Amino acid sequence: MQNRVVMLADFDYFFAQCEELRNPVLKDKPVVVGVYSGRTEISGAVSTSNYVARKHGVKSGMPLFLAIRKLEGTEAVFLPVDHEYYEQISDRIMQIFRSYAGSMEQVSVDEAYLDVTEHVQGSFERAQDYAKEIKTEVRKQVGISFTIGVGPNKLIAKIACDSQKPDGLTIITPDEVGCFLSPLPVDRLLGVGKKISAKMDSMGIKTIDDLAKVDIQRLIAVFGKSLGLYFHNAARGIDDEPVQETGEAESIGRMGTLKEDTRDISVIMAKILEQIEDIYEEFTAKNMSYRLVGISAVMTDLSGKSRSKTLDKPAKDKETIHKGAQELFEKYLAETELPIRRVGVRIGSFVKEEPRQKQLTSFFQTS
Ligand code: TTP
Ligand code: CA
């Protein structure tokens, strides 16, 4: 089987770079984009900053007053986040990516996976020129720089991308995967957060190579079957997850911005109900049933999540969408502490209605 060639593109210091784009005089100054909580003039946190500000020790998530202190005596510029504007820029870049990829999966406002296997005929050498071409085109059309990681799968593309920023291009061929991963700390793997890396540390696992040497049964015993298996494979650079086309799959959905960020389920569901009306109209024209109800949420910090459930049996009514979406939002709100900024709902996995007779037979067969 032919190698896959997968890229991860991650826009450099994205919100701050967008601000530089519309006001180029900012380029040589420290630029801090922050979320102002409004309590006092300087209460809030840093969303991101350009590399000039980073040199002074400014980091994402840092309280604004601390960033102000670190930048004292400089010509630092502090700006509030302008999500709408960043989303517009992001959409334009994603559009360009689509024309370069066999399939594209947008993971956040500033990251997307591109499967370019066909375009480079499976060659990593060609991938190098191809990546440069994409960078040049986006710079020309939009004026934004970004970093690309290239590998035989999403896992490697992501780690390659993180290894050299900004304006980086890191290519890891299938032959290089082992040497590339071995010395890296385990927390470079997706899914290894603070808690898991502390657990691994207590087991004497510090590097990805250490992890690769642990018996698979032990990993399963400690982390459970699916996570244990994932770590076993990830430590070997194995990842079969496809680059999944987002937004173009067979589904009908709507997405919209709430009047203000909230965690109030009744406010969220009021917006969702409007969207369901829209969706339902489009759906009835299809004369089919749906088996999947899904929701999406974009949080105050612009991180996005999707959740979906497959129904026990296909449905055609509006109420099932409402009930399913409400259940998914309730579950999701319990998992996060952030207020929600944008919400969406969708239905999918459409099936043609079964003829009456067939329904009867299947009823008898299952009873
Ligand atoms: P990142 O890709 O993590 O950061 P970045 O693009 O600013 O910088 P880098 O060059 O290292 O890729 O996040 C993307 C955007 O998400 C970022 O521009 C602002 C936002 N963000 C926050 O609002 N809060 C945070 O804590 C982080 C990490 C990011
Ligand atoms: Ca980024």
C-alpha cells in the first residue's frame, strides 16, 4: 500500500498576526491580544502575543497585569480579541487549503490537516516543495504565515509541526519516525496531559521510547483498553485515523453566535430551536430519516467541540432532534467550565424510509 502524506498547518501566533495584518506598524512592537474580563481595566488574560512580546516572557493564559509588567518600558500594544475578524481570515486560508488537499480536516480556527498523498504521489520529497508552494500562495493571497508538519499520519504531522515554529516546515518520512519520536517526552503525544504524564512518570516512563517498551497488557491494565492500545500504537508512530473532511459530509446543520457568551442551557436551547426549524425544513424536502443528532460548541477561548449520538432507530420528527441536542449540551456543559460563544446543531446518517412491509418483517424478526 502507498504511504500516506499528511500535513498539519498551524497558523503562527494567530490572533496577534491577524492584528499585525490590518495594522502593519504593529509588527516591530510587542503585541498582546487579550480577553478583558471587564472587572477592572486590566483584569483578564492573554489569548496570545506576537514573538516580540514572547521574547519578554509573555505567554498565552497569563494574567494581563503580569504581561503589562513584563512589557513595561516597551512600546507594547494591547488589543481585545476580535473573533469575527480572525474567523474571516481563517475561512479564507481554509478555502485555499481545500484546493491543495485531497481531503482537509479543520481542527480549530488556526489548524487543519491536509491529506496530500495524491497530489505528491506519495513522495515526501515532493511534499517539501508542495508545502512551500502552499505557504507562498497563502502569504500572497492573505498575508499570513504558518507552520507545516508533514508525516505519514496525523499523529506524526502534529508532532513535526510543533517541533519548529514559527514559519516552520518539518518533514518526517516513514523511515525517520522511530528516531524522531524516541527521545521526545511523552507529553508530546496527543492525549498525554498533566495527569497522565504524572502517572507515566511514576511508572518510570519519561520518553516516547520508554513508552514503546512497556508491555501492551500493562498499558491496558493501567489506562484501560482503548487508551492503552492508543498509547501502544502512538509510541510506535502508528495512527490510522483518516483526515476527515469536515463540513462536507452528508449532514444538515446550522451554526450561530449567541447574543452573549453563556452556560445557561435555556438560552442555548432557544438558539438551537431556531436552528432546528431551519434544518427541519431542509430535511423534510429529502423525504428520508436521520439516525444521527449532533451539536457543536465554540467556547469563549475559541476552542471548539462537537458531540453526536446515534439513535437506536431512524427518526423523522423534530422533537427527537430537540431532545438529542439538549441531552448532548447538558452532558457537554458538565465537562467544561467555559462559557459558550457559538452553538450549532446537525442531523445526519440519512436513511431512505423502509417500505412498510419490510418494517413489519423486521419487527417480527426482532421480537
Ligand atoms: P495556538 O496555536 O496555541 O497559538 P498561536 O497561534 O497564538 O501561536 P503559535 O505560533 O505558537 O501557534 O492558539 C491559536 C489561537 O488560539 C491563538 O492565536 C489565540 C487562541 N488561544 C487563546 O485564546 N488562549 C490560549 O490559552 C491559547 C493557547 C490560544
Ligand atoms: Ca497557532
